[in-house]
Amino acid sequence: MPTLPLRAFDSGLPRSGTWIGYPLLTDLDGDQRADMIVSNREEDGLHVYYSSTEPRWELRVQGIQRDLGYGSAVVRDVNGDGRSDLVFAAHLDGVRVYTQTEAREWQLVTQREPQAQFCPELQLDLTLCDLDGDPHADLAGIGQFQGGLQLWRGRGDGTFELQTKVNLPDCGSMGRDVEAGDIDGDGREDLLLACERGLKVLLRRTVADQPETVCFVDASEGLPKPSIGNILYSAALVRLTHDGPVHVACAGLADPARRTAHHTFGVWQRDASTGAWSLVSAPLAANSTAPSGPDHHADHRALAVADLDRDGDADLVLATIGQGVVVWRGDGTGRFTAAGKLEGLTGKNRVSIGDVDGDGWLDIAATIPASKDDPERGGVRVYVNTQGLWP
Ligand SMILES: [Ca+2]
Ligand SMILES: [Ca+2]
Ligand SMILES: [Ca+2]
Ligand SMILES: [Ca+2]
């Protein structure tokens, strides 16, 4: 597979280290250039890099404790001062909130619980969501080892309160990815999880006699449910066309004993009348020599979805172990054609998509994990997308 000629924007980024944490590209300072949150396991944990016009990445971690390890982050103004803030699920500490000061330093929010963090169980992934219709950002998290799906309401001052009146389907005790969005089109936010029980869609419902209870129902029929728990790594909400219905997608590992027992990659659509999901991405034909889409039974580590070539149809960035990180162009119907792979990646990577230089073309960040015995192999890379790449 050819390598996509994306320009590297790595000035100021680390060239070694155990960067296993989920990267996040998002604009922190309102200059329309996506900034980056990444973290490592063994060195100094959480890093925040601002994209500057030099062009260079500027590290700003003043105020952030340096021994939090890796974890996932979400960004939103949580205290209403107009500046974006950072919620970080630290592998070594629980969930912490840092607000961004005017000088772009970080200030730890004192939660109402006695500890700095407000979640006692470690969360492997977090997402912003709306649980109650008020303007304050709420959170959903999936436990790394225990606790399963948990929900917190934001109070609007940077503190969060665990929702205890909940009615949730069984998602198991752990998972790897949680996403929020309106999946069934009723105007309320639903949840999508890659968790111990497989790929799970939880639709928001209201129970008439319990209006205070946050209720979700399981609507996952037809989605992958591996017999080995917790081997799905990534889940994503997908609109194949920009105004189309919301589909769901996932990426994960195969059962080594039964490689075709479940789809390790796919895009599924929901039949509104039966409620069941069916695969719309074209699986690999058994003995076809025609150009085929992503392998639905290979081992995948990460998936990100965005319209990279700006033709209105969703494209994919799929990290496939042994094959690399491949950009797949979508045609809006569920078929994807390989455009090329990103240089220097093995496929055991995490990726995030955002516009790092503000030119309207979405760019890609990838973390390169390394073991602590061999940190020289690791690092963080950013690939800049341009119009000329897409004939
Ligand atoms: Ca920025
Ligand atoms: Ca703020
Ligand atoms: Ca596209
Ligand atoms: Ca760009």
C-alpha cells in the first residue's frame, strides 16, 4: 500500500517515550488551530501542546501534576468563563478537572469529595454528554477494571456529581471506548460503548413514574458481541453522508481461535422498524481480486471518522496491526477505498483528527506506544492534510 504524502508537523513534539495514551486534537485557545492533549505511561504523564503559527507545538503544562500517567481527556468550558477546560481520566489517579487560566496555565478544581479526583474507579475513556438538558457539560465514563459505565452531572463550576439514580443495561465492569450522540434521532443523546459485553448502543429513554432517574435501554441487536470480553478497542458514530442517518462503527481484535467469529471492523445501520443493526460496510469478498475495503476480520487498534477529502462523505482512519494506519475514502454507501497509509506507523497506534493549522482540511495525530524498556521507539506525530492529496 502506498504511503500518503502528508506533511509532518512534528516540531516541538516528543520523539521518544511510552505514549500509549489516547491523543486528542481540539482547539483550546480559540485560534481555530486544533491543539493536542497526549499522555505517556512511564515518564511525565499528561501533556498539552498548543499549535502555534511558527509552526511549532508549544508545551504548556504549568499547574498540571506530572505523575498522573496516561489516560483519555475531554475538553469543554466546564466553569462558564468562556475558556476551554480539561477533564482527564488519569490512569494513576482517577478523573481530574483542570480549568484553563487566562495565561494558559492550568488550575486543578477542588471537587466536593475529599480527594482531588471525583471518580474512585479508574476510567479508561470519557465522553462529554448531556444528561439533563441544562447547559453544563455532563460526563460518561467506562471503567478500566471495575465500575462499568458511570455517569456524572456537571454542576457548572467545574465539579461533577456521580449520578446514582440510574437505570442502565449491563455493559460489564470494563471497556475501552465510550461515545455520545443522538443515534435514534429523537433529539436526546444516546451512548455507544466498546465494552466487555461487545459493541453496545444505549438509547436514552424516560421512565414516566421515575422522571429523576437517568434511563438508557439496550439497542445492540446485530452488533458484534465477541465471546472474549473487552477486545473491541474503538467505537464511533458515523454519518456516511453529511446529512444522513447516524450509523455506528467499531474496530478491535479477532478471537485468535476463531478469527471470523465476529467482525473486528464494520459500519452498521439500524432498521427503525425492527431495531436491529445490519452491516453496511462491504466485507472482504472471499476470492475477489478487486480493490476491497478494510479487512473485517483483521486485528485493529483504533478507528477515527471524518471527511478528510471534503467531498461530503465520511472517510476512515483505521489502525490495523501489522498493516499500519490507513486512510480509507468513503463513497457514502459504506464502501471504502484505500487512499494510502501514514508514514512510520505499525498500526498499534491511537489516532485523533482535527485541523491543526486552521486551513479547513482535517489533519491527523497519532501516538506511537513504546515499552519502558525501549522508549526510543515511541513518540507523537502529526500529519497535515492538504487539498492536492485528493485527485
Ligand atoms: Ca488552538
Ligand atoms: Ca473554563
Ligand atoms: Ca470524504
Ligand atoms: Ca489542516
